[in-house]
Amino acid sequence: MTSQVRESRQPEPSGHHPKDHSYASQQACISEARTRLLEGVIEFLRKMKKGGESQLGRNPFSEDLIPYFQRYAWSVIEARYKEQIVTATSLSQAQALIRESVDAVIETICKKRELVDGKTRPAGVWLRTIKHACKAVDLGTWITAFGTYDQTVFLHPQRRQLRSLLLVQAHELVTEFWNRKAIEGASPVDAGNQSIGPESAHMEFPDRAKWLQDRISERDWNLSTFESRQGPDRKTIRRIINGIKVSEMSLRKVAKALSTSKLKNLGEVRRSDIPDS
């Protein structure tokens, strides 16, 4: 994938002009990541063509490509976030920047080609990279013990799995945020006007905070989802994520909202499932 392929729907960092050195550095980072992405996918498909499941030891479905796109997406997220981290004054804002970056990059990678206002918008980086790589190695079709395959087996992006993996990595950027605050000699303050420290000991309910973040990630939700499912409002959810005490009624609403997930592997959530530490 050449550097001429644009990052569709990714807004330019606020306050930066394309001619700025910081913006140029960001674009160089993205271009380099895209080049590594294409090289990695080409090498993977070459192995699939020559050995298939006997060489890789598994059924050749597109999940095997997720690590390549994860590394690419993370390079883009880091570049975006480092440009904007100076604008964050609290943990809540820093986490919001990370999640916005993750969602924007996931959309850029996984989106399908579509027709909007009479104009065709290109597919995401996933589909374009696979098509380019398949042509580069002349993939054609191949027969394995699992069946016969061609390039279409790699075209379906695993959006939910990719997003979950990226959110797990987000603690690296949170750590960077705290390090910057330590250098500045200031302690961030959240929207509830309570000081939050970089260590879990500064949180009143650190286990509850991590528990809820994990539940949000596995459902691929955002803060607005709770309100739409008769859960607490966004301000209350942010307080829980920041380890701050909330009412019992709010916790019961959290359990009720989480229980509305339609994912088969996620069952009912009870108030007793929510940590009290």
C-alpha cells in the first residue's frame, strides 16, 4: 500500500496545518506503518499459497491477519493521540481521546465501499490491502484439508475483535498521559472535581473501574449506549471508570443495561457481579 492511499474519514489534528512539521511527522509514521502492513500481509499470503494450513497449523481464515492490522492501527492511533495529548487536562479527557482515535481507525480499516450522494467512497484499508497483496503474490485458489480457498476468505474484517485488542493496548497511552502530568507537576482533575492519581491506590474503587472497562470493551459499547439501554448517564459511567463512588441505584442500572447485550456469549449481569473495591 503506497503512501498515496489516504486515511479516509480521519480528521486532521486540531490546530495543525498539513505544512506543520508535527503533521508531516504524523503522516510519515502512518505511511511507514502502512508499508509494513502491506509487506506483512504479502508474506502471510505467500505462506498460505505455498503451505496453507499444514505450514501455519490452522484454518486460513482472516482472523490470522488481525495482528498485522492491529500493529498498523496502533501506529496510527499513537500518531493521532500524541498530537492531541497536550489538550487533555484530565484522565476522562485522555481516555476519550484514545477511544475516539480507536473508533476512527477501526472505521478506516474495516469500512466497506459505499455510494454516498452519488459518489463512491473507497473501501477501508483492510480490503484494499488484501486485494493488493493477493495480486502481488498471484494467490488464485488453493486446496487444503479444510476446503478450497481464494482471496475472498481474507476480505471480511473482524471489527469487534480488532477493537477489543486495541483497547487493551490503550493503557500505554494512559501511562504516557500520567508521565506528562508528572513532568508538568500537576495532578489532573476529572469532571467531578476530584483528584485522580496515576496509581490505582488513588482510586476508591479500582477493581470496579477495571471491571466496567472490560465489560464495555467486550460489548464494543460507548458511554452513550448505557443511556440508550436505560442505564446511568455518561457522567455517572465516567465516575465509575475513574474509580469514584456512585449510588446503589446507579450500579443496579449498570447491571441491567449490561444484561441487554445480544451477544450469545454474554449472559445476565447482576449487581452482585460488580466489584465493591
